[in-house]
Amino acid sequence: MRLRTLHAVLFAAIALILTLLGSAVTLKLAGKQLRAQIGGEMATVAGQVRRVLDRSVYGGWRDIRVLSAVAHTIAPTVDSRRAWLEAVKGSFPAYAWIGFADRNGVVTASTGRVLEGASVAERPWFTKGLVAPFAGDVHKALLLERYMPASEDGGPWRFIDVSAPLLDAAGSADGVVGAHLSWAWARGLTSSVVDPHAVKSPGIEVLIVDKDGSIILGPASVQGSAMPDTAKLWRKATAGDKFAVEHWPDGVTYLVGASRTIGVNDYPGLGWTVIVRQPVALAFAPAHRLASRLFTGGLILALVAACLGVLIGRRISRPLVRLTEAADALARSPDSATTLAPSGTVEVRRLAAAFTRMGEAVAERDRRLAEANEQLERRVEDRTRELEGMRRTAEQASQAKTEFLATMSHEIRTPLNGVIGYTEILLEENGLPPEQRRSVERIRGAGNALLTIVNDILDFSKVESGEIALDLRPFALSALVDEASSIVALGAAAKGLALTVSVAPDLPGRLVGDESRLRQILLNLLNNAIKFTRHGSVSLAVTGAAGENDGCTLLFTVTDTGIGIPADKLDRLFHRFSQVDGSIGREFGGTGLGLAISRQLAELMGGTMSVESEVDRGSCFTFTVSLPRAPEIAAPSAPGAESARPERLQILLAEDVAINQEIACKLLEMAGYSVDVVADGVEAVAAVQAKAYDLVLMDVQMPRMDGLAASRAIRDLDHPCNSVIIVAMTANVLPAEITRFREAGMDDHVGKPFKRTDLTAAVERWSRGRAAAAA
């Protein structure tokens, strides 16, 4: 932005801000004063209408009392009473009907002889007027309706009743004198008061509200309805005149004045409240016009200030333009520094001198900078060589760590497979004595605890180094949940816990994701829930919502009735090597890594994990994952396709360790499978060509030919067996090793040590998939 433009904008902005500020202050002060003035006027008009109404009703009430007191002397006959009633009605047009009734309620004389001979014994004005002077509230015409002409507004006739006892010569009540005041007269009275004010205050409306809150006179849109709850002033109104600002249901904000009727002399009044209202927008229109004029003046002032700013900016910017041209020349050629002739204001002349000195300093700086760059380049080369050496050292250390973890894992898992496998077999024996069974269960528990520690350390190492890569494949959600729940079902049953599982029916049948990692999270949460629950139940619920791009967000909820977690310890729950406290570690065991790993796995799948818990009431763990939908597998077309599966799966086990051979064979045969055993890869390649197998369980580290080479050889065979399912069964479980297995042609992986449920689940998973593909 140019300097002269900046001055114009600045001067205009200052003028406009000052104008707006002055307008706001003026409008606020004027608005407050205007509100008080108009509000007071509304209240005054309400008081005037109230007094006119009181005096008018009092006049009719007084006339009737006079009639009741002197009728027996001045008008003793029916004809004289009729004449007198006509004269009274003619003197006060508000009267719609006046009449005399005897003690039995029969009308004896009336104006126009209307209702003569009719009974009014049940009418309130008669029953109450027989006792004392009476003034009744507004009501619709009943007996008189058929004698009255059409009303001006086309609506029903309404009246105010006034009556008094008809006294005889002895002063006793001998009947009743009553009159009906037409309610149309009230509208004329209010107009006579309000119309002069409406000239200068447009939009004024009058409402008359009875003591029950019903609007008995007012605009057609509200007449006959109850006062809205937002209207508060009428409830607090007294004989004094008050005003307030209220928002009514029609969406309009009104300035409202109110005054309540109090009667005149001994006439007590009817308890009406007179409301005079005017829309605030019309009431404050003068203030708005004032603000508009102020704003227009401010715009004109801002325009004048902008012109002034342009002139001042142009005068200041001329020497600066020359200085800018010199700076551009210096930028194009630092060696061509020029000396500027002093001109302009003192500040600009000083700036020109400083610019000349700067040009000389720039040339000197460039020379020194070139020397510094040469030194820096030499240092960077030296430092790069040092960093390259450090990088090679770090890579060697990382490789050593990976090799150590792989070796440690394999060497621990191999004997653990024997410990856990044989305990699984022993526990399946029916004749095992109770004491020995408890000992075997404790051995199995210790082996499982050690396996958990090894798995957690390996998983944490993978997460920490960023080596975990999700293996995204289609899988069946319900099968995954069934498999995970069946794995932990025995543990829950052993503790007498109720295990419930529910999957929302509207979830997709198949999704694309890392099935094994999702199973790992579920098993971690379910095993924790069972471990920390002494009695009660554990439940798993799976729900979801549609995601973006044909995806699905799954919500898994694991709830238990266990020991719970204190609120102040929840923030430690997902930290590595962290448990709630030392006593939990001693009583229940564990490394404190499972939840930290599970949350990081959930986050890798685009989700989150959280927990809610209460001590001694239980815990609720939830996590979400976002997965794309997988194409649904078409249902079998032939009804007999399922029956084409062999009754017993034929499995080839390639394993060189005798203990592992015995354990795997025993567990598979207990599950109903037929198993053949070979001791190395060479025998495995020969066996699959000699006999048709449904699945091959392949160890990796074997003599003569390892499992990787054997898998590649089978895949390269020109034989139908080259498509047989190959599942790696090895203690090598690091991600890089599993990747090597898949690259060699293996379809799946079961880590050692394996439990019977893990092994049979893997076999069933592939047998179901093979059967579906065959169908």
C-alpha cells in the first residue's frame, strides 16, 4: 500500500471511528431519555383511559342506584317507569337496555318493552342486585341477543351489567333495577383518549385486561385471548401509572404502559388493567433517524479526511520514492552504492544519509559473508562425515537389538511351546486328580504369563520403533468377534463369570483391516476384564456408524463388574510399564504394556481408546476403528456345496522338534483333524505331491531345507498342490520375519507357543475360506 493511500485510509478511519463513537454515545443517551419520555407517555395514557372507564361505569352504576331509590315515588306506575327509563337511556347512549324486575325476577317495565314478562331470575345482575348494588364484568348477550341489531364489528353483543335493589316506601327490596351497558361504548371511550396521542406516536394500541388475565378489549388478533407469559407488567400494575419494555408472542417488542382500575367514590371498580402499548421500532424511530443523519455526516467527514490524507501522503512520499529507487539500484548491484542528495524533511535527510552508510556497509558485509561461507562449507563437510559415522553406528545398534529380540523371542518361545502345549493336553484328560489338575493349571498360568510378557515387550519394541505395519485384508467381523470371545470363554467360565457378546445387526458383514491386530486388542481388553473381575459379568458390544468413502466406524465396548480404577489413576492407565499401583501388579501380574500397545494399535487403525471406571463397580473400555467395507462374497449357488467338504481335514505338519510334533499332533487330533508329520522341508515338498492336503503347518527353522525354501518350492511346483494353504508355525514373530513368510508364499502365521484355541482357530479360519471358495 502506498504511503499516500495509507494516510487517506488512516485519516478516513479516524474520522469514521470518531463519528461512530459520537453517534453511539448520542444514540445511547437519546435512547435512554426517549425511552423514559415515551414510556411515561404510555403510562399516562393508560392512566387517562383507566380514569375515563372508572368514571363512565360509575355514572351508570350511580344512575341505577338513584332509580332504585326514588322509583316508588316518582314513577309508581308501569307506564311512568317506561317513560323514565327511555329518558335515562336517551341521556346516556352507552345503555343498551334498562328494566325493572319484581322480586320473582319477572321484567315488569323496560326500554322498548324488550323482555317484559320474561324471567331474569337466574341472571347474576338480578340475584346479586336484589341484595346490594352490583356491577358485573363483560359478558356476551344471552336473552337480548335476538332483539339487538347486528354489531358494528359483526361479532356478538357484549355488555357490562349494573343493578341495584328496587326499594319500596318502607325501604325494603321489592325488586331490582338493572341496566346493560354496551361494550362498544368502551371502545369509543378509549379512542377518544388515545387518538390525540396517536398523531405524534403512531402504532399506539389499547388493551383492557380483566382480573383473570383475559383481554376483553383490544386488537382483533389478541382480543378474547389470555395475556402471554412474557407480559409481566399487568400483574404488577396498580392505580399508579407504570411502564416497561416487553416482548410479546407476535414477535414484536413493545413499550408498554399500565394502570389498574380502582373505581370512583363508593363504586369499587371491576379490577381491570388498562394496557397501552407501542412497538419499540416505532417509538424509537426518531432516535434511529438521528443516528442515520449522524452516520451520513460521518461518511462525508471521512471522505474529506481521506482527501486531506492523500495530499499529506503525497508530500511526504516524494523524497521516499527517490530513496526507494536508490535502494532498488543497490539491490541490483551492491557495488553501485550511490550518495543521495539531502532533500525533504529533517527525518528524510537523515534517512538518506543512513542509506548511504548502509550501502557502504553492505559491500563490506558481502565480502565478509563470502569468507564465512567458505569456512561454513568446510565445517559442514566435516560434520556430515561425523553424522554419517554416527548413523552407521546407530543402524548397527538397531540391527543388533532386532537380532537380539528375535533370538530371545525364539529361544524363549520354543520351550514355552512345550510347557503350554503339554498343559493343554493334560487338562483335556478326564481322569486327572484334582490336586494335579490345580498344579497343571498353575503351570499353564505361569507359562501364559511369561508368554504375555514376551509378546508385550516385542509389540512395544515394534510400536516404539515404528515397525508395525498393518496387514490389510478382507475379514468377517462376526467371525472375528466369535473367535475372540471363544478364546476367553473358558477363562470366564473358570471364574464363574457371565460372558455376553452382542454385534449390531446393521454392521457390514466383511471389512478390510488387520484382523490379527484387531483380535489382539479385543483379547487384551477381554482378558484384562476377566482378570480383574472376581464375580459378576463381562460383556462385549460392537456397534457402528457409517463412515466416509464407503467406510465404517466400529465402536467396541468391553464392560466388567470388576475392582474398578480410582479416578485419579485413570490418566496413568495407557502409559507404558504403568499400572494403577504396586498392589495390583503383585496381585494380578502383568507388564503394564498391554493397554499402551492396544491404544496405539487403535490409533493406527484411525480410532481412539478411552475408559470410564468406578472403584468396586467395574470399568468400561471403549475403542473405535475406521475400516473400509470389503466386497461381499457371493453365497453358494448349489445347496449341496457345503456337503462337498471332507469330513476330516487332512493336515501336513512339517516340524523337526519331537516335542512340538507331539503337542501339535495331539491338539489337532483332539480337534478331529487327520495329521501327517514330516521332519524337514524336503519331506514336506515330497509329501504334498504324494497326497492331497487341505492345509500345511510349516515350521521355519528345519534341517536340510527350511520352511521358507520349502514354501517357495511348493508354490513353484507344476502340480495342483501348489495352491495348498500354508500356515507358518514358528517362534519367529517379529514383523520383518512375518513379512518374509508372506513373501515366501505362506498364507498365515501361528506363533509359538500356541494354545489349542489359537491353533484350531487358524485352521478353522482357512478351512472355512477354502470351503467358501470351493462353493
